[in-house]
Amino acid sequence: MTEPRPLTPKEQKVIQEFEAARPGTGALAENNIRNNDKTGWADIIAETPEEELVAREGSSTNSFMYRRIGG
């Protein structure tokens, strides 16, 4: 259940960083923060130094191997 409380400055910064990186994702970040009992986002943000709360560009590759069904 969402928490009806004001967001901390660090939580607001995370929402702003998501929104700046990709418009529309700020709302998703806020939802995850408010649903901390399921996501843990608010706890993670509280433990993270503020200078590390920045959006960065990058890329990743899928390096996982999956079993093939039926083969």
C-alpha cells in the first residue's frame, strides 16, 4: 500500500533524475518509492549517499544463457 507521507529531498531528487533521463519514468519511480514495503526503494535511497543519486547513460548486454524448451 502506498505511504501517504511527504517525500524526502533525496526521494524527490531520484524522481527528478528519472524524469530528466526519460520523461514519464518519474511517476514510476515515485510509485516504487511509495510502495517501499514491496520494493524497498525508499530504504535503498535512504542508504545511498546523495552524490550517487544521479542518472547516467550506459548500455548492457544480455549475457544469460537460457535452456531451450523441448530441446
